[in-house]
Amino acid sequence: MNGYKTLREVCEMLNLSRRVIQGYEKIDLVKPTARNKYGHLLYDDQAISRITGIRFCQKLGLSLKDILQLTQLDRSAVCEILEDHLIDLEIEQDKLDYLIRKTDEIIDAVGSSDNDLLEVIYQTIKEDRKTCQE
């Protein structure tokens, strides 16, 4: 059975726990390819690729339920859902960019002020409120 990896090998290779992969199996996202003579589960390259794809989808913020649904849709529906998800990610990125900018401004303000920390933070974000109201 060359080309197959045991569950342990897959876990080590992908830095995942057995429970994670078994969870994927439980909801039919991935299936072991075979068993060896000792009854150990074996996975081929395609199964390992699926596991890697599942992990990436989770990093995108998709739930296992969402991922399972995507695997059952035609490609155009998948593209549409992922395009919507991309918009959500871009909105989140904008929020993170704002928080990074504000944190940088607060660091500068705290370093150059003897005022109370929370007052400095308030003054820094107060400037944004003025800009938004204009």
C-alpha cells in the first residue's frame, strides 16, 4: 500500500490532532482511503489534499457546515458564495486597518503626553468623530 499515510502520519504532516481529522470524517468531509493489515486508517494524496483544503476554508472563516454545503454545490454557486465571503473579509480588513492606524496614533500620543492614558485615547479617537461629522 505504497503512497498511503496513516492517520498518525497525516496528523504529524499537517500538524493536526486525530480529533480534528476524525471530526471531518464524522460529517463526511473526508474519508480514509483504505486500512492496513493492522486496521489503521490510511489516506492517499487526494484525501490529504481535501484535509488541507478544509483547513484553509476554516482559516477563511467558514464553518464545517458551510464547507460541507460548498462541496455539494455546483461551481458557479460556490464562486458566488465565495465572492460574498470575500466582501465580508474585505470589510473586516478595513476594520482591522482602522484599528491598526488608531493604535499607532495612540502609541504616538501616549509617548508624547503626560495626560491620563484613557484621556489620551479619547482625544485620539475624538478626532475621528469630528472628521465623520463634517
